[in-house]
Amino acid sequence: MHNPLKTQRSTDIGLLLARLPLGVMFVIAGCNKFVAAGGFEKFAADSAALVPTWVQKVQYSQPVMHYYLLALPFLEIIGGLLIVLGLLTRLGGFICSMLLVSIILATSSFHTANVPHANLIFLSLTLLLFLNGGGRISLDGLFWGKKGE
């Protein structure tokens, strides 16, 4: 008997259903940093306190971290849009994976109340998209998909 869940179409639908809410979450998180009181500059200033002390002791880390925190909302929006649209999905997955790794390290958010933190779940999804791509139901599939399938 043929299993309908072992088809390329079901894989593509699954990737689409993973991409859309994840990408939207990143776009909303980035936009929230712009519309919050004080804008993204205040976000960068407030988040500087979360940077681990071992990073702050590294020479020249202060200006690098400041510019990274200023760029973070832009990177969230860009990565989220790439994931939602399925355009350069692997790049969007890589950008969002690196953002999540830095956030997890900065905030030590590995678990809350003996349950894995949501950032670890988001990280697993961004790594999935980085390693697998967005599937055929994406702009990547439209532009660079295999013809005749």
C-alpha cells in the first residue's frame, strides 16, 4: 500500500507549514523592536546588559556588540522575510540560526521550568530550513526548482 505521507508533496507542505509561522515570528519580533518606546536604539542599549561578562572582557568587543545589537532587528526582519517567502531560504535559516544561538548564549535560555526553552525549538526549525531549504512551495522552488517534476 502506498503511504501518501512519503511523497515529495507532503514534504513540501510540511516545510511550508514550518516556514510560515517561524518567519512571521521573526518579522514580528524585529518590527516590535522598532515600534517600542525608544526604538531599536533603546533595545540595543537595554540588551547590552545581557551580554555575558566573558564577552565584555574581550578586547574591542564593546563596539562590535553595540553594532550587532543595532543590526539585530534588521537581521530578524530580513531573515524572517526570506523564510516566509521561501526566497534564499537556506540563507534566511542560517541568519536566524545565528541570531538564535547568540540570543541563547547571551540569555542562557536553555530551559524554563524544566522544559526546553522555546528558542531551542525555534533553533531546530531554523536549522531544518538551513540544511533542507524551503521545498518546492517557495520562491526558491519556483525560480530554481527541478523542471518536469
